[in-house]
Amino acid sequence: MSQKFSGPLSCKLASLFALLLLAACATGTIREKVLTMPVIEGASYVGQETCLGCHENKSASFTHNVHGRLADFELMGAQKGCESCHGPGSLHVDGGGDTAKILRPLELKSEETAAICAKCHTDGELMDWTFSEHALADLSCTDCHSMHAENSGKAYLKQTGTELCYSCHQEQRAKANLPSHHPVAEGKMSCNDCHNPHGELATDEQARDLCLNCHSRYQGPFVFEHAPVEEDCSICHDPHGTVANNLLQQNEPFLCLQCHESHFHAARIGGTVDVGDTFTFDGNKLDELRSTNLAAYDWITNDASNGNPVPGTALTPAASNSFLTGLGLDPVTVPFTNTFGADGWRKGFLTKCTTCHSVVHGSDLPSQSAPVTDSNGDAVGSGHGLTR
């Protein structure tokens, strides 16, 4: 039996894969921040006590800082104290405090500062830092964190979480104050609920899975899926805030019309129909005949009998009046009035798509429509949907 992938074909496949990999690297599809550990050539460790002999102002804060309270077994063989971040300080001490002979994270390149921090902080949400947008934008750990802070709260942030993010993300700050927004300004949410600042979105799967953590009723499964919902919620919604209701990118019907063509009904012209031309009656006007002309009401609503014309068939005004007079009834005009005028169909089909397609996230009915009911409210056809 011959093997499927052998000989020239396997070589071609391997070459194609290598070519695709190189192309991905060249186009930036695979991106990673390369961390570079800074070193001080020829320096040796002198111990934390030597450092605090000159830097007394750091002694009190470092005593209460988690970096200064680590036990030896927690260091896993790493250097303890100031020199774990600032590097060996012998040349700095011998040089009379020469700052060029010591590592100063605030003045190092972002990849060098991150390399120092990454000696310890490499697990959990921190393990994706090298692939994050913040790292690729040359942000440094010291842009957000203050390592010498004393009792400054979780993660030693320079500001509270939301305000720290807004110091750079001004557009998102503005959107958070638009009429429709997540309750970030109200203090019920924070940026970290959705974003991992040391990585990407706070989900290991699809972006929409993050939304479904809270909005689980839209998860389905549904018989009729809506493609944008299955792909990414942000196709229709802007999670940071919008002018349109429900965080929609645009108001209806303009949002829907970006993908769906308009119903042909929208081009239809409305009008007013008179009973003298056709037996099409305004229900309210017809009901008034019960008290004003019961005989006419009975004739109009009766089925075909004794040679009476069938209601709903066309009669000329003369024929209609002649027939009523022959029955001893006064001619009655019951107009069907289109209260919206000639633009009634346009208003009906170009206002809000969700008036009829009310379950746009997914439905057990075709076209994500509401169940069809008759004049008595009874379900017609497929009945009431399970997801309404």
C-alpha cells in the first residue's frame, strides 16, 4: 500500500507551508514584542542594606511594598531586594552614585523594562504581554505601575483602573458618556471586565463569547441564526457607547440596510378606497353601522345568499346604490381611509425593522420575525416562537 503524502507532493506541501509562514511574518500577521534584558557589565551585588544606606526615602515605602516583603523561598533563587530590578549595584556604589552604572526602569526602553518585570511576572493574565497591543505600541510597565508605591491598592496602579485607561483612550472616554453605554461611568463595570491590559480581550475564545458571559439569552442555539451574531457582536454594536439605542452602531433601518436590501413594499404608494368602488371597509366605520344602520351592517357582513352580491366583490357606485335601494336601504358610503397618506407604506417599511423582525439575535421563526397572529390574537402557521 502506498502512502498518501510522500515523494514530490510532500515536498511541495512543506515548501508551501514554509512560504505561507514567511509571508505571515513579513506582513505582520505574527507579531511579538522581543524583550531584551539589560545588563551592567562587571557589576556585582552589594545587598539591599547598602542601597538603603543612601536611599533612605525609599526605606519606609519598600518595607510595606510587596516587592520588599518577599520571602527567600518565593524568589526561586533570584536576587532579593532593590537589585532584583535595578541590577547589581557595585559599580554604582563605587562610582559615588553614578546613575549610568545602575538600571533605572523609568529611563529604560520599554522592552528592557518589561524584561525585568517578566523575570517574575509571567503567569496568568501576564503571560500574553509580548503579543499585546500595549507592548507592540512600546508602552512600558512603568507607564501604568508605580513599583515603589506604598499601599496604593491592587497592582500599584498610578491611577484608578478606569481613569488610567482614559488617560490614553480619550475616544472611549467620550463614548462612555453617550446616551447608550455600558455602566462604566456609574461604577458598575470597569475596563478590566472586558479587557486584559496585558493581553487582548478577556476571553480565550471568540470575541462574542465575552459578550455572552453577561448577555447569555442571545447565545442560542436557534433554528434560524443571524450571521453577524455568530461572527462578532461588534458588527452591529459598539460596546463603548453610541447615540443609537442598545449600543447600535446606527439607528434603524440604516444599520440593517447596510447588509439587507429594502423591502419592495417600501416603494408602494398608499391611497384611500371608497366602498362605492370596492367592498373594502374601514373596520371602525363598519362597526358604527351597528347603531346607525343595522340593516346595512347585516347585509355587508352577511355571506352570499338569496342572490346577494358577495362582500368584497367590486361594484360600481350605481350598482351598489341600486342594490341597497332595492332592499329598502339608504345608500351607504363606508370609506377606507389611509391615515398615513401616500407615504404610508414607506413609513411602515422604512421605520424600524425590529417592529416585525423582533428577534434579530436568532429565532425559531424564519427571518427572525415575530409570530403571525390573526385578528383574534391566535397564532397562525408556525405559532408562537420559543425565543420571543
